[in-house]
Amino acid sequence: MGLEREIGTIEVGKRADMIVIDLDAPHLRPLYDPISAIVYSASGADVKDVIVNGRVLMKERVFTSLDPDEIKGEVREISRKIGLRGR
């Protein structure tokens, strides 16, 4: 892809999209194989941190730059405009 200077390894100055999953949740225990636990048992609710292009968007399950209430309001307005009342 010609992006090896920008992506492909975790290094200072490179782009990074990552999530951190809380593997201490009861439904992920006992943790014999972390990869299997993530693939077969984890869900989006287990994500505690989100980093996109090196920017932390969610830390400890709290958005750092997004306003959930504002987003919900925008979705409600879009739903109203396309006729999906209360859905």
C-alpha cells in the first residue's frame, strides 16, 4: 500500500487505531485463550478505550471528544425527518 512509514507498527509518529478490551469481565473468565475470548465472548460493551489515528476518543468508557446527548438529538432529528418516530 506504500504506507509503511505511516502504519504497520506501533511507533511514535505513526497512525494508530486501537481498542482496549476489559478482559476482567465475568463472561470472559476463565481466560485460557485471550483471542478466543475476544472473538467468541466479548462484545462492544467490553471496550473501555478507543484510539483513532492516535487520538483518544474514549477513555475508561467515557467519550473524550463526543457528546452522546448531542449525537442522540441529531439521530432523533434525522429519524423525525425520515419518518421513524421514536425508533
